[in-house]
Amino acid sequence: NKILKPILFASVLVVLCIIVGLIVCSNDKSNVEYTAETAKENFTYTVLGESIIIDSYIGEETEVIVPAKIDGIIVNSIGPNAFFDSKVESVKLPNTLTTINMSAFYSCKNLKQIELPAGLETLGAYAFADCIRLEKISIPEKIDIICISTFENCNALKTVMFGSEITEIGERAFKGTAIESVSLPEKLSIIR
């Protein structure tokens, strides 16, 4: 009986840990996979070899999750104007994303929340221009250049956290924002 109690306790503890792990994993929306059927309800996209570029968001949801994969193919890019003038308020981007192209979220006037994934390497010109409700943004470590007008006229943008690898900030990148103070990275050598 003395031996059975610790074994029973350990068994119950293992089962609880498994249940908690499943709950936590099911709430992680950063690596969602869609089928082609599910994806076409919300996105148009192009398969380029072994990766996908999201061409446009055609859904009606205000809270959007961009999938990490569609039919097993990695989503690694948001195309030019993909979310242009959409009504989205928050966007969850996948960890597989490496590129946000020019004007991808241009004029998303209701966009308040977006977290750029750690693996993001390219942030195009005008990517978030005229996102007038966006209040904060963290630039991932792999980004080294903030292009022309990337955050221009983001009137509510108060907080920008720069990755340490930023070497250049393009013209008008933060024109028309509400930034009052900023800590610039040491590697920054060009502000246009």
C-alpha cells in the first residue's frame, strides 16, 4: 500500500502535466496550419517553389491569424498590398514569416495590434503607413533596415522597440507618429 500511493500520485501528476501541455499548445496560434480549402476563405496566395506568399486578405474577420503553412507548404511572405485598407484590428503572424513586402498593411486604419515574428528579415517601404491606430511595435533582431515611410502617419504610434541590428532608418520612416522618445541601437549609422 505504501508503494502504490507514490506510484498512483506520480501517475496522476503525469496525466495532469499532459493535459496542461495540450491546453497550452492548443492556445499557441503562431504555427497554425490551414488546408487549401480553409485558406481560400480568407486569403489569396501564390505557391513559389516550396513557400507561399500571401497575396491578399479577403476575409471579413477583424482578428486575423496568418497560417504558418497551407497544405504543408510554409507561408514565408506577406505580399505587396496584401491587407491594404482592410478592417483588421489585430493580426497574428506565423513564426515562419521572413518578409513583409511594400505596403502590405498600408492604410489598415483599424489595426491596433501586430507582433512581428522573430525570424522576420525584411520589412518593406510603406509596410504599415497610415495605420493610424497602431500604438506600439517591436522591430525583430534580424531587421537591419527600416525602409522609407514604413510607419509614416501612424498617428497613435508611441512606442518603438528597435532590434540591435538596425543600421539604417529610411526617409519619413516615422513621420507623423506620436513617438516622444526613443532609444536607438548602437549599430545605427544612417538616418535619412
